[in-house]
Amino acid sequence: QVQLVESGGGLVQPGGSLRLSCAASGFAVSRFAMNWYRQAPGKERELVAYIDSYGGTTNYADSVKGRFTISRDNAVNSVYLQMNSLKPEDTAVYLCNAYWRHSSLYPADDYWGQGIRVTVSS
């Protein structure tokens, strides 16, 4: 029932842009902090961008600051990642994540999408 579905990936040349979308169903995104992670070939999964449940606080990996922007639209239960000035090093599978800590007395809710490929190459 709970699903996160990413879209908007593909092949782009260095310097180009893509916008990833993450559509949620089965739960209310408004209650969750949202994250974009990526898994590059031969590398560990890394956190790329974070946005809190209210959309008031964002954080980015140093490697993408100034180039990527995370946003959310709770009215349509979606989260986005605008990626500009793309570099070959950005090539990876990008994964959408929803996280709700609740409290220290309960396990967190932690949902993941299937991932979508982004390839930056000339």
C-alpha cells in the first residue's frame, strides 16, 4: 500500500539539468521529512538532500550545494529534486526516502522508492 515512485531521470550532458519527482501514495507526505539519496557505481549510498516535514529546513551534501534544490508539495503528496549544472560525478541511481522519527520510544517509519537512474555523460 505504501509506495514512493520516482520519475524524471535519464541521460543528460554535463552542464544540463533534470528534475526528479517522487510521488507518494498510501501515506501522507506532510508528516515526513523527505530525503534524496544516491548510489553511484562503486560507491556507498550517500544523502544528497533533506527537507523537513514543513519545508522550512533543507540540507545538502557539499558536493551538490548551489546546484541541487529539494522541494515539496504536500498538496499533491510529492517531493522534487531540481538538479542543475550536472557533472559526470552525479551519475547514480537516485532514491526517494520518507522518514518519520515519531519519538525515541517507537521505531521510525522509513520508506524507500525503487530508485531512478541519472546518467551525466557527453
